Amino acid sequence: IYFTSPHPKDFPPELLELMATQERFANHVHLPLQAGSDRTLRRMKRNYTRSQFLDLVAAIRARVPDVMITTDIIVGFPGETDAEFAETLEVMREADFDAAFMFAYSERRGTIAQRLYPDDVPPEVKKERLQRVIQEQLARSLRNNRRYIGQVVEAMVEQPTRRDKRQWLARLRNGRKVIFTPQHQPDASYAGTTVRLEIRDASSQVLHGRLCDHA
């Protein structure tokens, strides 16, 4: 069971206990931060503070083993100052996200933000801020993925890769993707099986493994 973009309020201790003890729950949490400034969060009507968000991240990491935490980040929200953007970078560093979907704010008709706030952050500022969060996150994702090098992991096979049909994509229980080459070219029934892989390399996006044997 994976959770898709839940609001931070939707993680009571009982749910964390289930994630930690029940195998049917993936140890992956996508927890949208959006921004690291309390002022920006209030204007977004997110109904939590940066401190509350970081406390939840700490609780998840303390209770759920080998958890992967991903997030959403928006830069250039109306009125966002340089100091408030710096707060977003600070929260990203402290939360140590494994991956993130990152966007520059764009005005959408009919939204509360569009009705209440002028889109006053210049496009070139949005672009520069977006590049900074992308660079920081990719470096962090690479570092976190490289921690798996040398480990033997279990992964569920999903499908051949798009670039090379001889290689297959598998996924760890925490959602990390692993690319590997089967010993023999399998058919579609290979999907859904579990394999043991030795992680030999990693990029910011995926792990690269060598097949050990079937789990």
C-alpha cells in the first residue's frame, strides 16, 4: 500500500505503527512540504508550521525503518522573499528528502492564490530559485542512493526498461527503483516476482544492481 500526496495532518501515530509493523504497507511516504516559511505556508493555507512538519518527518524516520520520504516544493509563491526562499532550502536540508517534485509557481485562474495575491515574483527569480532547489535535491538524492551500494536488497520486478528491453526495473519496498539485467531474457510473467540484488552503483534517480538469485 502506497500513499499518494497525503496532507501532513493525515499521519497519526496509529498509521505510523501500521507502516512500521505491517508488511502490506510500503515504507515510503510522499509528504508535500510546498514551502519552508511559516508566512508562506499560512498564505498557502497549509495549516501547519515548518516546525510541525519537521517534527512529523522526525517521527516517521524514528518509527518506520529504511523509510523513503519524498516531497513537493513550490518556489516563487506570490510575495516570497529571498529570506523565505532560504527557509525552504533550510527545511529541505533538515528533512533530508530522498526525492522531490519541484515547481515554480504559476498563476491558475479560480484558485484562492490567484484571487488573493498578485503574481509578483519575477520569472527570472523563479527560474533561479527553481534551479537552486533542483541542484540541491539532486545532490542529496545521489548521496542517499549511494548509501545502498554494497548492500543486498530484495526488490519486486516491475517491467523492462524503456531504453533497453534486456534490462528490467524492480522496486524496493520503500519505492526506490533498481535497474538490473536478468540471467536469461524472461517473459511477462517475470513481473511481480521478487529478486535479490546486490547494489553496485547509483545515480540520483535509480540504483543499479546485479542479480543474486530469486528470493
